[in-house]
Amino acid sequence: MLKPFKFIDLFAGIGGFHQAMHNLGGECVFASEIDKYAIETYKTNYGVDAGINIRDVHEEDIPEHDVLCAGFPCQAFSKAGYQKGFEDETRGTLFFEIVRILKYHRTPYIILENVRNLTSHDHGNTWRVIKSALHELGYIITEEPIIISPHQLGVPQFRERVVILGIHSSLGIQNLNIELPDKSKDDINFLTSGILETTDVDEKYYISSHEEKVLICWDEFIKGIKEKVIGFPIWFDEFGKTYDYTDLGYADWKVKFIQKNRQLYENNKEFIDSWREKWNNLEDFTMTEKKFEWQCGKDCSSVWEALIQFRPSGVRVKRPSVFPALVAMVQIPVIGSVRRRLTPREAARLQSFPDTFICNPNDRQAYKQFGNAVNVRVIQYMGEQLFHCKK
């Protein structure tokens, strides 16, 4: 496709698609978003008012465009409309808004993004309807949805998403030849990737003295036990316990974890008893802080070398190769080597936004927005692949 081109940005969020298309020479002629905080961030960065509910817009009022971009929500479709065609079957869902725009404009190129489980959502019916609806509208798409993660492009984040690419059949292209990068997670290191801010990080992002105490405690534990590879969550409350759990109706997975924790205790009884006494039986730890998940194998020798999450299920410690997927985060991951949480700027970098991008001044909103955003690098790469398809 020749530059410059025009694109529309539906369910726009803070403009991950916008940034990617801009990088490829595109001009945004229409954007739609309903979250007021995302609308503010979008306008601040791109000067475009995206505060339009797509359901209130007539398709004929949308400007002509070359590319339709949409990170649409995943909704179940009605099976009742199947006999009447896929346009009817999608009616009432947000995907229908895409269908009616494409039907009117016959947009040459489409780039859609969704969560990984789109492929299995509603027992496969969701993907069936989407694929069939796009075919009915005259679009050439891949037979199976494309699944890609930023780490495949060297971005240190594991975040699998479905990307749907399409070209209208009127362009004469019969097949999409899409090449996916295959960079391994093992070839990436978050800590040396350039994501981290190195100066002037606000004190508010550093872990509390209590959190530091929890991590020092578990660091001593992981260094003190004989086992270096642990394939189950460590439950402090099972150490030294002898109650009969066989008649309590526990699920098989829970029974196995209890058995493994008791065996771990027996294997390391002398050390664990001494450790427990030193740390006052973890009396001032919360229930979740008494649970620990070591997911580093032999790759790390300390929690301070790893990435840490304070989760409802416990303290999880992961290899520093790739960052866990950013979501609309409640528990912001901790970077062990600097003893602080990820900052909004670092979250922006993980989603491949440039440093010129202005984050929402409210940290909670900023984390949520980057967690909901598409990865700019991924969408840009997918756009390049799509636009270079040939007859």
C-alpha cells in the first residue's frame, strides 16, 4: 500500500493502533472510544477527540479510509440468527459495528486484535462467526487466527494476542502470506532491554519496608532449602502439619500440593524449623504472603535477581527474561534488582509506546490504560506484513 494512507481507530483506547499506523505513514481520520480517561489520554497525545460511541455513528458519516483498526471486545454471538446470515448473527454485539462499517465502505485493509482465548471462546463459535462474517463481506483472511506475542519481536513481554488481518477481495489478492517472527523468550532479558528507567524514579514506586521484609524472608528460604527446582506453590501453613486431609473433600491438585509441602518440610526440617523461629512463624505476614511460588528453576539464585508479583495466590517469583503480560493491573510487578514496582513509563515501553507519549497523570489510570492497550510494535509489524501482501 502506498503512503500516506488513511485509517480509522475503533475501540481506540489510548491509541496503540494509532501509534503503529502513524509509524507506517498513516493519517487518522476517525477514532471512537467511550472511556473518558482513555479519551483524555488519546486527545493529549494525538489531538484527536475519540469521544464518540460507535453505536451512535451512521456508517455513511465515517470518512473514507484505507485501513480499519479495532481492538474490539470479545462477546458471544447469538446462535439463533445463524439461518439468517452472519450479519444477523452478529447483531447486538460490538463486532456488528465493524461489520456494518465494512459492508458500507468495503475498506481495503483490516487489522483487528483480541485476547488469546478468542480461538476457543464460546466453544469456537466466536471465531467461526467472525471468520464467516468477514468472508461474507468479501475479505481474504488467514484460515486460522494469528497468535503473536511481543517477545517474538524482541520486546521483553509475554503477551499472546490474536490478530486478524484482512484484505478485500477487490484488490485481487487471493492469499495472505504472513511471516511470524520466532525470537525465543530465552534470548531476551528484561533487565538489560532498555525498559528500565535509571534516574529520578519517584520514591512511591519502591517497595515498602514490610514488602522488603517478606522478600528477604523468602529469599533466605529459597537459598536454604536443598531443592533448587520447585514445581509447586510453597504453603508455609503445611510445614509440620499432621492432620488427616483425606476426608476433607479436597480436589486432587490441592491434595498433591499438601503432600509435596509436607515432604519438602521433612527433607529440610532442621533448616525450616530454624528459619521459622527466626521469622517468628511469619506471624505478621498475611495469608497470601505465607504462600510462595518459585518459577525461576535454576536460572536465579535470589529473589532479587527476578521479577516478583504480590498476588492473591501468593508471592510469585519469575525469571527476568520476559515480563508477565501487562493487564489492567491491580498488582503491579516488582523488579527485584531495583526493589521497586514498574513505573507507568516502563509500562509504556513494554507496550512499545515512544518516550514522547504522555502518560495519564493518574497512575491507576495509566497502568489500566497500558494494560488494555495493544502492543504498538506488534501491530506495526502486522501492518507491514499485511500491506506488503502481493497478488
